[in-house]
Amino acid sequence: MRKARLARTDREAFNLILGRLEGDVGGLLALLLASWRSARAESKKPDLTPFWAFARMLFPIAESIGDLIYRNDSLTVMNLTSILENEFERVRPGYKGKANVIAQMYRHSLTHTDEMRALYYLRKTITWKLSLDEAADHLKVRKLARGRKQLQFDLTAFYEDIRQVCSKARGAKWGRKVARKYNGWFLLKLNVNKKSHQGAINEIKKL
């Protein structure tokens, strides 16, 4: 059984996230990659049954690291777009100029619905391609039919980028702001004036 562990330092907060990333997601991803590569070596069609689940796991982790660095509580998705445009861009150029499209197409789709979606504006359509073990093509944009382009997002590359961003962040000085924000995740103080909290408050009163 895993228990919540508070961070004593900013570095420890990033270490705890990195440990969970590598232990939980990394372990599962390694199993899927081994199966995928073995099937390809034998010219068989690989079983990608849990494939999309990794996108659902990885985006909240990337956003949480952005939350520690940028601390925008009014619009949390901005923490994701900011970290993609800056910290992720430094470890793998290509995120800048695509961060908001990535958030709308991949993060929002897999957080709020059960299906990926394309983006349409002014007769331009941006479609998606979610891939595994194609790091060289991560964030590649391809022209399709007239007015249509495809943005590829590779989960193997994204996992490695999260690892690098988190590793670099733990070496910076944050003045204890990261540890305070991280520790604040473990307790939500419900506010009677927030509509989204009212249902939980009413249920707690009856417990």
C-alpha cells in the first residue's frame, strides 16, 4: 500500500514525481514496448490494447510538473502549455508553436472524452496520429489532403521528455515554492462558495 509522502525540499518533490513516473508508467511502458518490438521482429501485428492508456497517464503528470513550476490555479491547462513551450522545448525542440494544439487535441480529448478529436478553424483541419516507439517522428506535421494536416504525437518520446524535464527541474532553485505547492496537493479545503464543492460538503455532513 502506498501512502502520501510530503516533500521536505523542492528537489524531493520532483524526485517523488520522477519515482512514480518511472515506477508506474515506465514499468508498464517497458512491457508494452517489449511486446511491440518482439511482434515487429517476427513480422506480426502487435497487440496495442492498452496503448491509449499511456496518453491518459502521461498528460496529468506533465501538467502537474507545470503546476509546480508555473502555479496558475485559475486556468490549470496553462501550466501544461507553458511547460510545453518552455521546459519541453529545451529538451526536444518542436513543442513551441504547437503547445496549445497539443492541449486541445490530445490532453482535452483524453481527459474529458473517450475519443480523440481533430481541430478545425478557417477551413484548416488538424488531425492526430498517436504513436509508440517512433520518437524520430514525434511532433512531426504532415500535409494530407487540401486544408488538412496531421500532427503526430509519440508516447515513447513524450515519456522520455517528461523524465528529462523533471530531472532538470529538480536541479534548479525554487525557494521552497515547489515543495509548498506539492504538499498542498494532499489536502483540499472545501469551499462552501464553490458550486463544484457543495455536493461533497453536503455528503461529508452526513458521514
